[in-house]
Amino acid sequence: MVFDIKGKVLLVNPAIKNFFGFGEKEILGKSIVDLSDFPGFKYLFYLLGKDVREVYKKELKIKDDLILEVTSLPVLIEEQKTGTIVILLDITQEKALERTKTEFVTIAAHQLRTSLSEIKWVFDTLLKRKVFEIKRRTKENN
């Protein structure tokens, strides 16, 4: 999406419809404040503010099955800010994969700890028996 200096939408990518359920015709020319009334867009408004401030790689959960990474940068012409470009990247699958990896590592660590605890218990038991047996033999020999 591209916003002008006043925060009005100048240009949108057709993918915006996949993210928010409405397209170019509904949002072109509207200010970011106006867009805050659209479902899902209020989260973007809270992140960017009415002045469409710069952000870098901020995660934004729009709904349970949609997480976006948001980056906004100024559009400069001859070092004068003329607007802001907002890049929205769908990272939902990456986040799900990250969550799955974390869960796997947690479960694997738990399973290993459980097995190691059992092995330690067996060694402790064997060691105690050996110590008991050595003490008993020492007593018998004295």
C-alpha cells in the first residue's frame, strides 16, 4: 500500500483483498483514519497511527489464521517525504512452523529427561547395592 503525505491511500496491491477482504475500489482515496473502521484494518491503524509512522518488521495478528509482518518506509523525492509505503507480508505459515518446532523440542527434551532420569535411578540403585554389599563383606571379614 502507498499513502500520500496526508495519509490517504494512493495505491494498493491486489493481495490486500486476501488480507482484509476488500479491495482497491473500497479503499483508494481513504485516509488511514477512515480505514480504521474497516474490519481488520483497525489493528494496522493502531500500529501505524494517523500519521502513518515508520515501523520495521512488526508482527500484526489480524485474525487467528492471518499474521502479517508490517514494514513502512517513507517515500522520498529529492529528500522530501511525499508519502509512505507499507509492505505487508503474510508470515502465518512461518509462525505455525516456528510454533511446531518449539513444541517438538519441548516434547523431545521432556522425553529425554524422563529417560535419563530412569537411567540415573537404575545406576543409583545399582550403586547403592554395591556399596551395601561392600559394607557387608567388610563387616564379615572383620
